[in-house]
Amino acid sequence: MEVDQILLTLIGASASFVTFCLMRFPQTRRAQFQQYGPFSLTASFFGALTILFISALTVCAQVVWH
């Protein structure tokens, strides 16, 4: 893997983790969005999985492009 592919993978994994945390734990959100309760564990997991899937597709597209 090239450096740019590794960086895309790390950014995608980080974005997925942040998505899970923001959906599951409302105290980590900005003040105006803290009024909404936490999402269910299933919804948080699938939200994070969606972000991870999109980032994996981005890495695959970058590999095919080169």
C-alpha cells in the first residue's frame, strides 16, 4: 500500500469511530445537538459501518485509478 492509501484508510477508520461516538454519546456533541438523546447501539453501529464502507470504497477507487 502506498502512503496515500494508508492515510485514506486511517482517516476513514477515524471518521467511523467519531461517527459512532457522536451518535451514541450525546455529551460529545455540540450544545445545540445535545438535546437529542443517544441513538440505539444498532443504529450507531450501522452508521459507523456505513462511513467505514464509504471510506473503503474510496480507497478501492483510488487503487483502481492508479
